[in-house]
Amino acid sequence: MIEVEVHYSLHNFLRSQAEAAWSHHLTMARLVARALRLGRSALIQVGAGCGYQGRYRLSYLAPALLWQSPAVIVATEEVQQRLLRVEIPPLQQWLQTNKSIIVGDRWIHPDFQGILLITPAAWLQAQWAGTGDFPPNIPTLIDGVDDLEDWARSQLTVSIHPGNWDELMLAYPDRAEVIREARVQLTKAVFRHPANPYECYLVSPAERDILESLFTRLGDKEDKGDKGDKVALNSDFRLPIPDYAANVGEDASPPAASQLPNSLSLPKNWYLFQQRSQTPDCLLWMSLNRSQGLFSLYCAPAEVASALAPIWTRQPVVFMGSALDRETEATTYRKRLGLPEELTCLKFAGDRHNESIQLYTPERFPLPNTPQYQPALMREIYALIGATVSPGLTMILVGDLPLKQQIGAQLAAEFGSRVQVEKMSLDENSILVSGWDFWQQHQGILPVPQLTIITTLPIPSLEHPIVAGRVEYYKRSRQDWFALYLLPAALNQLQRAIAPMRDRQGVVALLDSRVLHRSYGQQVLAALSPAARCNYLDASLFAKD
């Protein structure tokens, strides 16, 4: 069986390598090999530390290279480059296989028996397009599925930018005045929204009416009502969704103009936007550029499970990620992604000897929503910075945008140029004040912190319009929006943020007392394990062996 061959070959290869191997290589490799042989899907959680380092990748490359049939590996371009330049050459040489490995965006030939490397965006687009670019039942290995929901939502998001209005007027020159009037009305409406830190807003019912009326007017062969009169832009008529509308994203092409009725000859983005905006789970929002007086519109599904579910029935898929769910069976994650019920699940625990962090959680700390919190937070930050005894990066993770600027300003007044707010140029002893997204995007190239201070848990803020819109969808569906959306998002981001520190047993200070006083606190602490916890500040916390 392939499981035996993979185990034996990978075991010998790992013994030939100078560096220490991941302790779960052989277990994962056997599971992937079994999934290939049986055509049965599997979900593997390798742990945040291992996921950050990418040490697990040999465990799926060995089965894929030894498998006698074709396979697809879905990975980002960055991961693809590492596979092609670092991981695959020595492994393929050791295994003495000559399997073809090709990078592309579609299946190249019906008789191809090699491995196709493809980006998530290209693979999802091909799956949704339904053009036959991929034969059914080709085993597919997806690397980095922590981001699968974001990848899918990004592909399903349709946007209307300022330039798209010009395209619309070129497509409908006889309706240019109608289009211009709708744009003016929308501009006036959207800039009445009060400023918020995110500069984005959910589309209001009145703004929806303007858009719907615009599509109605463009769908009319001639204006309704008396000769010379125009239909008001708050009309309730809707443009019907045609049967040939494909459920795909912006990269897909709509039917050719010759295939469309005159009333439906919309430019691509407008066609898709009109189609999607009338679906029940549609999330409509806008982003503003107040200085230029411009806005963009976006339409995306509130949930992606229904769009993804049909994909999983076409081929066996091995899903590989870092920290997908607190449960081995990944019940919550599987529900959000529409994964099949017949799924082999495996979750590896972190290595307590090599991946444990020092976790500081002070007791009797004010809750984040109290007036006492920010003064106590600054005192604790000063104390932690003062307690560090050796050079190294100190990072302060702040989710709240105004608070991030305030902390940066106060620390700069005390420590001068050591303090950088979301900057890439850092000295050995810098203090980096960062949001979660900035750190996650750049953690692979920035220095590993010796101390990470987490001001609050990265629970998505209900003040963010897009978050509020998704929560409203869960409420309408009578689902537990905190357990299904907010908490899983926070735990995943938290684990991935501190992953670089695990190899160095760094110090993480969590200054959010909700972890001690809320029912979900134990789930947070479990997600941070392995960790050595302490609740008081002591010099030994930063002592080096």
C-alpha cells in the first residue's frame, strides 16, 4: 500500500537530514497517503507553530510524489515558490521519482499524470466557472486553509469603483443622464454618513433603492409614464435575474452582448453586481475617500458555505491548516465552509518542550470597556518594557484604531524613535505598535519579538460595518453569531499572531481580563497552549537560559 511506501521513504529521508524533523511527519504523511488511495477527504490541523514554520509540508509532498496518479496542490504563490525551490528538489531526488510538476491555472491535458500547482484564486474560479477546466475526482491538497473562507469571499466579492460609472455610461449613452443622476444621489447620500475609523459603511435601504431604480431604468426600453416624463429613482421595480447568471466572481465573464436582451447589456462588474445584490444573503457596503469625494461599492455573500459545498463533492480534498477549530472534528469550521460530513479529521498538539510560550495574565486588571482600563494598560506597558533585560523587539498588538494611535503617541513621548507605528524599518531594540492585520501580513519578514503585549483579544468589533453586517446575517438565521463567527475568528488570529514566538519561548502579555472572567476564557487559554502561565510581573519572566 502507498501508506507503507510513504512511511518508509519519508522516514529514511528525514533521517538523512541534518535538522530536527517535525515529530508528526509520518503520521500526517500516512493519513494523506490513505486519503489519496481511498479517495476520501481529510482535514488536518498542524498547530499554529508548525503552520507558521511550514514544517509539515514534506508530509503531503511525499505522498503526492509517490502517488501513481495525478494530483492538485492548491497554495499561495509564496508557498508555491518555497515548494519549488526548497522542499521538492531534495525530496524528489531522494525518492527518485520523475513526476511532472507544473504551475498553472487549469488542467493542462486529460492524460496528465503529474502534480499541478495552482493558486487558491485560480482554483476556486475554475471550480465555480464550471467550464470543465478540471476533470472530476482529481485528488486535491489545499495548503493554508486557515484563509479558505477569506479566499472564497474575496472571489465572490464584486466591486464598483469610480471608473465603472464611466463604463456604464459608455454602454448606455442614451441613459447617461439617468446614470449621472443616480451617481449624484448616491454621492450625496453616502457622504452624509458620519465618519468612522474604517471609512466604510453598510449600504442603507435608501441607497439600495437608488441602485435598484437605476437597474430598473437601464432595463426599460423606454421610460414609463407620460411622454417626456422620467421614472423617479426610488422606483420599486427590479431587474430580473436571468437563468444564465453564473455564480462566480469578478474574474468571470458575463454572456456576450449578442446573447443578451438589450435591457441586460451591462458591463461585467455591473452585471455581476446587479445579480448578486438581489440574493437574500448579500452583504452590501461602501468605502469612502472623503478627501477626493469618491466612493466604491461592494457586494459579497454573508456566508460562503453554500457556494463551496458543491466543490467538495467533485473530488477528494485534503484540507491542511494551522489552527482551524478548538475541536479535532472541527465542527464549527466545517459548518462555515460547507465541508462534507464524510471527513477524516486529525489535530496535532503543540510540542510542550519546544513550542511553549511564557504567558503573563495579570489578575484584577480592569475590563477593556471601563474608564480605568486605558490608564492601567499604559502603566502595565511601561512596566513590561522596563522589565526587559536584553535587546530585542517589543511588539504591542492593538485592535482598536484610535487606541493604537494614542498608545503610539504616548510611548513616543517617553521612548522617542524606538517607537514605530506599523513601520517596516525596525532597530534591534524597537517598540512596534501594530494592528493585527499589519502584523499578520508582515510577520514573516519582521524580527521575532521577545515580548508581545496584547491589549485586547482580537474579537472582531461590532463597530465595524462589515462585521455588523455579518453578525446581522447570523441573527436573522437564528444562529449563535459569537460562537460561529466572532470567537473562532479571534482564536485563529490570536494563535497565528504569536506563532513566531513559539520557537524562542518568548513572553506574551495578555492584558484583557475577559480571558479570566468570561465563559469563553478557557477556550482562549486552551488556544494559547502550550504555555507557562503566571499572573505577576517578575524579572525571571525575561530571564534567558
